[in-house]
Amino acid sequence: MRVADIMSHDLYAVAPDLPLSELEWELSRRRISGAPVIEDGKLVGMISRADIVRRIGFSHAMSQMALDYYRQLEGTAEALAEADYERLNDQTLGSQLRTLHVRDAMTSQLVTVSPEAPPQEVAQLMLDRGVHRVVVVVADQPVGLVSSFDLVRLVADSSP
């Protein structure tokens, strides 16, 4: 058995300038949690929902610090009504999804394998690198993807 036998051939890839809001929509619509990032035909990164959460989480924390600072400038914690605080907080998160792009959250340290690699090698790479998907490449061109789900399916299908 080789990677080519278990990989997803229908590769959904995204451009680095895609807004995170559009990426989130596509990931949900396709029922996937990540995608390779391709620019000018070249694999340049990987983006996942975890990357988005990490990026938004950091930005969200910075936004909260800014709002807290604003409240202190006014002199009291009540200067900015709680409802206004929550509204500003929600607007900040929404605007981040619209203004941030894939390049702002993607991982550029890629994990790739050949279609001829054994599935055990991919599983070990995933464990060693702490990733859930590996891009399958031929001559530096992405041709497929192996996810942790593909490996689980392989184990389930081989069970008696």
C-alpha cells in the first residue's frame, strides 16, 4: 500500500490573498478543516481552522486590551456600557475575519510526501510534526492530500 491509494485526489487549495471569512465559508461548505495554500502554482503553505483560531485569538486578545485601555481613559469601568463593550468586541472579531487573509494565518512550514510513500511514513510524520494533513507532491506540484481522517479510514477498512 502507498499514499496514492489513500490520499484525497480532489485537492481544494486556496490563494494566500483569500479573506479568512471566505475561507471559513468554503471550509464549512466542503466539510473540511484545512487546505494547502498555492501561489503562482507553487505550494507556499497550509491553512487550517486551528490556524485561524490562533490568529483571531491573538488579535481578539489585543482588541480586548485596547478596549480595556479605552475604559481606563474614561476613568471608570462603567464609562463604556457593558452592551457597548460586547458590541465593539463582536464587531472587532467580525472585521478581523473580513480583513485578515490566508497569508496572515497560514503555516509556511510544510510537510509533504511522495505518492509512493507508505502510509506508516505519513502517520509517523503527522505524529512527529503535530499536523493533521500532509500534502502529496510530485516534482514540487501538489497532487493530493492525506489527512488523519484518511489514515483512520484505512485502519477501519482493514479491521476484520
